[in-house]
Amino acid sequence: MRKVFKFLHLWLGLLSGIVVVVVCLTGGLYAFKDELSAIGEPWRHVEVREAHFLKPSVLLAAAGRMVDGEQPLAITYGQPDEAACIDYAAADGRRTTVYLDPYTAQVLHLSITQPGDFKFFDFLLDGHRRLWLPQPWGQQVVGYSVLLFLVTLITGL
């Protein structure tokens, strides 16, 4: 029994370990998406003021002037030193994010992404969820690799 467990532990660990390492690394980087994005995007920071954030309706009105009749999907308030952001999606797949000062409703930045644009964190998420493979296959590979890794842990005990 010991030889069988040793054999299983070795080979299942090698096979599933590669997948688990990729899943862990991509998931670990994705967990810090906001922090990593903020490094190269100075418009995400605002000066802290001794005032309350403006109401969502005020921010929506200010951001609405920047987009062409699109409906907002989400509004996000951050910490006192972070800009508020409002996400919009157009019917053609274009996504727009408007960054505003939550104290004054001043528009700080307008970010527009087209459907075919490369987005690094979407790339990481695809690697985390399905190893950059087609949807049905990739999810199966990741799922079974995690189960094999569990067997490896048990045989290691």
C-alpha cells in the first residue's frame, strides 16, 4: 500500500501541481487587481477632504454628460482618497468607466474599452479559471487537477 501511495503521490502531484501552480499564481495576482491597476493610473487618487461624499445621483448626472445615453451598470465608492467610478456598457460591447472626484463630481478620467481590446487582468482571470483553454475543456482540466491535487495531499499523509 505504501508503494502505491508513493507512486500516486509522485505522479499525481507532478501532473496536477503544474496546473495548481498556474491557478494559484494567476489568482494571487488577480486578487490585487485594484492595487496593481492603481500604480499606473494616477487618476484613481483624490485629495482627502473634510466633507462627505456626494450622493450617487449627483455623480451619475456628472458622468452622464460624458457618455452618450448609456445606462450605468455600477457605481463604486472607494476609500476617502480614491476616486469614485461609474461603469457603463453599450449595446455594441464597448465599456466605459468614468472616474470622478467623489467630493466635487469633477470628471478625472474617461476610460473606453472596445470588445477586442487586450485587458491584462481578464487574461489572468482566463488563466485562473480555465488555463487559457476553450471554456468547457479548460474548466474540466482545472477542476480535475484540483481534485487530483487533493488526492495527492491525502496520499502524502
